[in-house]
Amino acid sequence: MGELYTAAKIAKVLNISLDYLVGNTDRELDEQMLKRVAAISQLPDEEKDKILMVVDALIRDFNAREVFA
């Protein structure tokens, strides 16, 4: 457990996710994004669905703009 604790502290100091630090992902999630995801995960399912619907629409629109740019 000592190594995991140390790795978690390093990730916190660097403001990156533990997964990114250990190479489990190439996506870096900063602390602000992680806090937002944590906050969303604690909402009632109906509210989560609304937020994710908006996020999905924004991502879809961004991707469409990229394709037609």
C-alpha cells in the first residue's frame, strides 16, 4: 500500500490522474475535470442523464465542425 499511496501523492502534486501517471491512459485529466466528474457521479440519475445529454450534444457538434472545417 505504501507505493500506491506515494504514487497517488505524486499524481496529486502534478495535478494529473493516477491512471495517467502509471501509463494506463494517454488522456490527462486535471483536478478540475476530476472534481466535475465526481460531482456529476453523485447526482440523481435523472440529473446525470440531462448533463450527459448536453455534453454528448456539445461533443457531437464539435466533431461535426471539425469534419466540415
